[in-house]
Amino acid sequence: MANAQEFFPADLPYSPAVLKHLSYAGWHIEYYAYNPITGQRERVRMGLNEIKKRFRNTLEFRAYANKMVCAINAKLFSGWTPFMETTSSRQYETVEQVMEKYIKEKTRDKLSPDTLKNYRSVNALLLKWLKLKKFEEIEMKLFTKTIAIEFMDWVYNDYTYIGPKEGSARKYGKALHHEEKHIGANRYNNILKQARQLFAWALQKEYCPINPFVDIKLKKKEEKKRTLASPEDRKKIREYFMERNPNYMIVCELVFNALIRPVEISRIRVGQVDLAQKVIHLDAGQTKNGYARDCVLSNELIQILAEDLAPGYPNDYFLIGSKFKPGKEAISTKMYQKEWQKMRYKTGIDQTIQLYSLRDGGLTGLFDNGLDAKTVMKAADHHDLNITTRYVRKHADKDLVKKLNEHAVEF
């Protein structure tokens, strides 16, 4: 008997179903359908021997079976394939297509520009690797754990970027010489976390059968190259900004006294500043850890903010807008860093003293003044007490040996 596939053009995605009877196999329906995984037409057989037992005679059975054949052919003509019934059709979309949808949805979620930039950066890196491997058209279903491991290995071992040369001379805080660099463990971990989030979202939306990044281990964190600003350093910082950019001192005070992260400061609206209650209310969407919190203001900060907000700005204005004054548009956190780098260049303070160092100093100061770790943890918005106590270990008391000797207990 001629094969049904022989009577239809090779470019047709299916061959119609037919009812067949074979002496060794009995009754069945046979047709060829397109398998999107292999890219080939493949034979499908549907056994009918058990169904035939329900009918009184072969004539009745054949009438029913022919109706089944007609129904299958109608589905094949409309583009259906049985190979998609056990797999969501979404899984045949390419990784690039899904990444575009991911960014589109995250943009509608009204995330901060810095967060969206980070998402786009990691997606661009993955897309770059896919092109290098000639995997541009890879479907989500075929993106396996092995491929994910290969990508992360490339990120850590082979990928390079142009960065400041170690020990390079600087002007206004910017390195004058650059070189090719490999990413460190911290950046590797950030890329891995972003990839996990992308595929977790895709898994929830049924674009992929698994999250291939979920079992890949994070690298051991590198110690951040950040040191505390001494009282002498803080005096230089204050004098510099009070003379050149007084409004920037509000940023410094919010980081040091209120323990608000720079990126969180960029999201604060005027209406969230409650001088009467001596707090700034941060919503869950504004904080690093996704939990709403009240940031306590010192008496000095209250006085500074009262003067800054005296003109009476609308509540929806950003507290730190353009030119570091309240305004309609939020200022980029890059401007924080730019101003900070200028200050370091002019004052000569160490390059390892960063804006975030002020928060470290504020936390350490609370410990030095006798505040217990749990209270500091709440003030700092840490989700784990170990993170808080790390500041005690990292910035050890210089007089620790002397104090222990004075209070030593005899055996």
C-alpha cells in the first residue's frame, strides 16, 4: 500500500488522516504532522481496536471512525499539531522574543530606570552570547541547564569589558587609563540572579518547561573595596559641599543619619517627608528589600529639610530633583556619583571612600554609641541580623585589645 505522505507536497506541514486496517495491528488512524521540535513531518498512529469493541458491527464502527478522521483533518488544516498538546505553544517562541516581552512587562510595572537598565544589560549580554554561539533562533523549550551553565561559564571566564586600569591616575575622579577586565564574583552573581528572574517569569508564563539557571551556584562574594570616612574626612566633605553644592549635603545627611540608600533617596517624594513625626515614609516599591519602612530623621536633618522645603513644593515632586533641589523629574543616581568623584578629586580623600561609605559610618556609629544590633537592623532595613553584625566584624574597634585586657576575667 502506498504511503499517504507520498500523495502530498513535501512543503505541506501535514498529510491528512486516513483510516487503516493492518492484519498485525488492527484498526488505526494514521497521519503525518509537523513536529516543531525536530522541524520534520512525523507519523502519528492512533489505535482504535478498543473503540471498535463498543460497536455491534464493523459498518457502525467505520462510520464513527470516519467522523474522527474528518475531525482530525479539520484540526490539521487549521494549523494544529498533536506535538503541541503536551507542550505549551509559547515554548516555541525564541529566547529573544520572550526577553522583549519580559522587558515590556517590567516597564509597565513602573520599575526604577536603574533597575530597568540592569534588566536590559543582562538581557543584552545573554543575546550577545547567543549570537556568538549561532543560537539566535533558539526556542525557550530548548534552552537547557547545560546551555545555561555554558553561558555562565562564558560570563565568568571569557567575557571582558573595558574598565579603569588598576592604579591609574585620575582626573575629577575618572581614570585616565583603561584596560580589558574580567567580571568579578559580585557582578557574576548579579547576572545569575537576573537570569534566574527572567526564566522564573518565563516559567510562570509557560514560555519554558524549567528554570535552567535555578541550580547554578553563586560565587563566593568578594569583599567590597569600601572604607569608612573618618571624622576628618567627613569634615572635608561637609566643607566642600557647603561651599560648592549645599543641596548635596542633604543627600549625604540622608545616607549617614537616616541610613537611606542612595538609590532609595532618588525615589523619595516631597509628600513622604513627615517633619512632625520626624520620619520619611518609604513605600515597598521604593526600597531595596521590597518592604515599606519609616526612616528616622535626626534633629539636624529635620532642620535642614525644613529649610529646603520651606518654599512649599507639591507633594508629588521628587525630594532630590534636578540640580539636587525638589523637582518634577528625579535626578539620576549617576549624578550622585559624579559629584562625589569631583569632591574626592578636590579634597584628596581616599578613592575607597564612597557615598555608600557614609551609610557604613552611620551604622558603625550607632553600634559605637551603644545601640543594640536588632534596633540597628530595623533602622538599616536589613533582612538578616548577620548582615547588620557584619559591620561590627568589618570595622573592628581599634581599642578592642585594650578594652579586653581591662575587662579580662581570671580563670
